[in-house]
Amino acid sequence: MAQQHTFPTDLFESQVAWYCTYRHLAETATSPSGAAAYRRRLLALSARIAAHPYWDTPAGTPAARVALKEQARGLALSLDRSSG
């Protein structure tokens, strides 16, 4: 049975924002100025996610990193579907 993970809200929201920003970057790849802003946002979000204090706790395992990405991607995809 897979372990359930509970993530801090700010960490989860940052990961969801990362996926949404990545999608926007892919959509604006032909616009250099727009793409640059999305790349900067991805870098900032990546740094925020990687440096989050949650990873320094016993719960911050490699499996938790995978679970965070899976849960956040699922929400980001559902947000995309509902807005598109």
C-alpha cells in the first residue's frame, strides 16, 4: 500500500504553480520575451521547492518528492482542463 503524504500548503502550491508555469512556457516557446519570464519563474519556483524546510524533516523522503510531483501534476492538469 502506498504511503499517504501530507504536504505544507505553500510547498504544494509552489509545485502546482511550477507545472502551470511549465505549461505556459511550452505554449509561448515562440515568443522569446514571454518565454524568458516563464523560465525565470520556473527557476524561482524550483529553488523555493528544493529549499523548503519540509525536506529537512523525517517526512521529506525521496518517495515524498515523487508523491508531491504526482499530486501537484494531477491538480495542475485538472485546472488546465477546467480553464480550457
